[in-house]
Amino acid sequence: MNILVLILVLLLMLAGLIGVILPILPSIPLIYVGYLVYGLWNGWQEYGLVVMIIFGLLTGLVMVMDYWAGALGAKRFGASALGVWGSIIGAIAGLIFLNLIGLVIGTFAGAIVGELIQGRSSREALMSGWGAFLGFLAGSLFKIVAALVMIGTFIWLII
């Protein structure tokens, strides 16, 4: 029975890793659920509260960064409040209507639209959009690294 639980947990973690690329799946939270399932099943023998707290905080941080990275990038490139909110709204709308490509395009376009509504020049709007895109990429890289660290740590702890 332990092998079946391990397979289930590894499948959850694999789904989480796939979710890093396909935002339909809740990437890092799925990996964290894998930790919870395995820990509950085995009585927390391989890892305990400290690991769960650290990875719980990491999961929360990644979830926040997932939505705010584009906005932070836009802000770093001089976006106004409307540009920042535009990148957030664009990311959510893009994800809903066009999945992954919509998330990328929505983040970029939302920042641009927000800046144009604010009355900024096309150049300033494009810079804000570029910043939102770079922020999105940085957030995605952070999510990939976090997923790989969590999965790698799990495998290292149970072997």
C-alpha cells in the first residue's frame, strides 16, 4: 500500500510540475498537497512540521508572485497605478480566455492599455508592457525553481 501512496504523491507532484507550464493546474499547491498526503499516510516519519511550514510559506509566496510579478515588473519600468492594475486584469482575463498564451499577452497588453488610458505616450506604455512581460518571466522562473526544489527535496527526503 505504501507504494501506491508514493505513486499517487508523485503523480500529484508531476501534475504540479505540469501546472507550472499549463496554468489550468494549481502547480505549487498540488506539490504541497503531495507532501501533505505522504506525511499523513506515513505519520510524518521522513519530514515534519519544519518542512511543512517552509514549503507552506514557499507555496503562499509563489501564489502571490504568480499574480503580482507582472505588475511589479511594470512598476519597475515606470508604470502608473493604471498600468499596474491593467497588467493584473490583463493577466487574469488572458488566462481565462486564452490560457497560457493569454496570460503572457494579457499581462503585456493590460499594462499598455492601462498606461494609454492614463494618458501616457505610446513609448511609455510599451516600456510598461515590456516591464510587465519581464516581471511575468521572472515570476515564472521563480515558480519553476520552487517546483523543482520542492520535488527534489521530497525525493531526497524519502529515499
